[in-house]
Amino acid sequence: MRPPQLLRFAVTGLLALSLAGCISLVPKTKPAQLYRFGVPTAASPPRTEPINVFRAPAQFQREAAGDRILTVTGERAAYISRSRWVAPAEILFDAAVSAAFDSAPGRVRLLPRGEPARGAYLLRLDVRNFETHYGEGRTPVVLVRVRATLAGGPNRSPASERLFEAAVPAERNRVSAIVVAYNDAVAKVLSDVAAWTNSSAA
């Protein structure tokens, strides 16, 4: 074998060995399990003389706004490992709000952002708590707390304000059961918000 060919052969062999070494050093991690929550969309009831309500930009609990599932134990906070929402929680919550108002009875029609229509009221929903609590027992409790403010009139002055809360215990300490508790808590809070908005606006 000629020297140039021998050199190329040696370089090729060293490159193959180095690549093999890199591949063996890549850590193997389990893929994250993905979950979602939200209010199932039902058929929209007929709206007789609908009351248009704009939804104002709101604040979502910052540490829970992403796709990780937040847990709280006393003064400590952590995220459930290898478990995530399919999208950031604030986006899933926004979709759940629309679904809740679409299926709620009453005259209120929640206007999507950017729709060229006039709203009689302005609704703001601030999510204060969206987390899983662990206490002395092993059964976790999902806490969802939302402050709703309804403003009306030409100056958008606050017409009514209320705090809505749902604390739903999971049936067991498993992620699948915790997700079910999130669904129940979100459905309860948003059902109450939709009913209150319809009552206040009427």
C-alpha cells in the first residue's frame, strides 16, 4: 500500500472511531409524556340579541404558564418530571375559556381578539394559581384560582369583580389522575365564570 493511501486509510479509521465514540456518549433519556386539559366544546346555544364581550389580555401565573406541570409542597415548588402539557398552559387555558363560553347558556358572546365588532363589556381573567398541592397526605390537590373583572360603559370602568376557585383532589398520586383533576378544576372555574359574566352583563 502506498503512503498516501495508507494515510487516507488511517485518517478514515480514526474518524470512524471518533464518531463511534461520540454516539456512545449520547445520553439515553425517556421521552416526556404529553397531556392536555380543557373544556370539551359543545354545540353553541342560540343567542337572542347577543351581548358582545371582549376578552382583555390577562396575566397567567408565571411559573405555571409554560408546558411543565407545577407542584407545590409547603414552601417548595417543583415540576413533575418527564410530564408536560402538549402546549403552554396559558394557551390551553385560553382555548378552554373560548370553549366554555361557546357552550354556556346565556346571551354573552365572547369576541375573539381582532374581530371587528363592538363589545359592550370588557372581561379580564387573571390566573392567580394553576398548580398541584401536596400536603401531609399523599393525595395531591389541583388548585385553580382566577380573578375575573368585568368592565363596561364608554370609560371601561369596572362593573363587577370576583374571585373564582376550585380545589379538586386527584383520585391517586399518578400523573394521569392529576390531569383529570386539572380538567375538572378548569371546567368548574370556567363554568362559574361564564355564568357570572352572563348574569352580570344581563
